[in-house]
Amino acid sequence: MLCFACFFNSAWAQAKQQGPSQIGPTDIAPINTGPTQTAPYSHAYYEKTTIADLSVPDEAVSFLTLGDWGRNGHFYQKHVAKWLDIASYQLDAEFIATTGDNFYDNGIASVDDPYWISSYEAVYHQPHLFINWHPVLGNHDYRGNWQAQIDYSVKSRRWEMPAQYYSKTLALDDGATALLLFIDTSPLNPDYAREAKYQEAYEQGASEQLSWINTMLAQDQYTWKVVIGHHPLYSSGKRYGKTNAIKDVLEPVFHKHNVNLYIAGHEHDLQHNQLAGDELVHVVSGGGSEVRPVGNYEFTQFAKSTGGFVSVSMTAKSIFLNYIDHQGKKIYAHTIDKPNTASSSSTL
């Protein structure tokens, strides 16, 4: 019979005879983080790994928008997560807003579903992604247990989704304020009345939420009004010409209450859509993982089939939008100015 204690003592004695140089730190291989061996997530790493030309005024309050992402790290999800972390560091982001379809293809089953690990916690593990996440539900989330996404707020220290729809206010410089509405567009979408797989979503009813949206947006004390939902009102992607149902529900409300910015997902790409003469800016931030083709239409200001996300930085006078792809490149920027300041501008 093998004497484990004898074997251990013999091995230890041999190691002592060989000297400490044989078992010292020089035998431990360094972590390979690139040619310079910069330690991952160190201060030096963040100073070296940057998104070029991503800068906003010092007084700006920033958040990041990410949509259509939960695919177990597949497609571009991990690439986007890396640069989401870098952008959060550079902009000192306050939170991350998701535009829905948080878990593919069929949502999640419970707060203990393994998808929470494989599609969320293990993918967005970087230090500067441990800020608050404010999600909305997408149609794919309604294929599973959508209530579990709300309930996860109790379990998580960063996932904050108090209800199907909710609000947040931001204090900006010079006493300015911003109202953010996080809405649940699936119950508002008349198209889902005819789709069996989304019957539960549509049966939630639209009237109560629409009343709440109108009441919240009717408050005129805010400098900016921003709405975040899943379904776009205009699309330069796969669903071009197929958004009229939700557009007819929400666009009159947004115009009535002078909403400045609507941020959606649903399309797997990055877009800026805006009608000529209309001050309402439509952003699609749906490049969290898989991507689809885009086109160029009468309202298209920018559209690209790429993984990525959009950052939003707000001051009393302007909203700065920066589009970042999955390679960490700033591919588009747009500035929204208040009507009594300089005109809006875009850069490629």
C-alpha cells in the first residue's frame, strides 16, 4: 500500500535540497494580456485600452445603452462586453440601460435559471460593468418567465428592474434635470394581438401603461425627456416598413409631450433615425450579440450592421450620442442641442 505521508515527506525533502530557486515565483507563468503583459483590469490596462475620440464635457452625466444581447456569450456578445466596460470607465457611466431581449430565444425560467450566469454574470464581469443595470423587457423575454427578471432585482446587487415599466430622474448641471421612462412596449404593440407566442404580452393590456406614460411625460419641469423601450418606431433594418402599429400608438404621445429622445432595440444593429423637420431623435441600440443587415431609407441618418452599443451623455444644454462597435471604434456621433442653443450635429 502506498504511504502518502512517506511520499509527501520525501518530495518535500527533495525540494528543500534543490533550493528555493526551484520553487520560487520565477516558475509561475505570467498572465498573457498582450505584448506588454499589462495586468488585466489594472489602472495601466484602462489607461492603455481606450476608445479613441470618446470624450464628453466634464459636467456630463453618462449612461450606456445595450440591446438584444443574452446569447451565452456567442456572436459578438463578449466583444461588446469588453468595450462596454472600457466606455464605462472613460465616461464614468452611472448606469447601463438595456433595450430588451435580454435572454434568447425564450427568456428565462426563474431567478435561478443558469442563463443568468452564462448570458449575464459571466459575460459582463468586468469591474466597470458593476454599476446599476436598468432593463426593459423585449418580446423574447415574454417567451419565458418575464416576472423572474423583475424578481432578480432582489437577488442581484446591480440588476434594478422594479416593475414592467418605471421611471428615473437625473440631476444635471446648472439645475437641469432629465426624466427617463423605461417602458414595456410588447403589451403596447397591436401586432402581438395576432401572434399566439406573444398573447401573454398583449394580454397585459395597454391602457394602464399608456395612462402612466402620458401622466409622467406631462410634467414640464424637466429639461430633457428620454424614453427607453424595445420596439423602434422607425427601422432601417430587417423590420423596415413593419413598425407602423407601435408607431401609431407611441409617436403621437411622444410628440404631444415633446420627448427629445427615444432609444429602442429589437433590430440587431445600430441606428439613428429621424424624420426631416422632426426634433425627436430615434436611436436603435440592438447590437449586443447577433447582427443583421441594414438599409438606407428616407429617415435614416445612420445605420450599420455591427455589434456594439450607444452611450448617452447629458448636460443642461446638450445630449451627446456616441456609437461604439464591437472592435472598440467610435463609428458615429450625434449631438442634440436644446432649441434655444446651437443646432444639432452628427459626425461619422
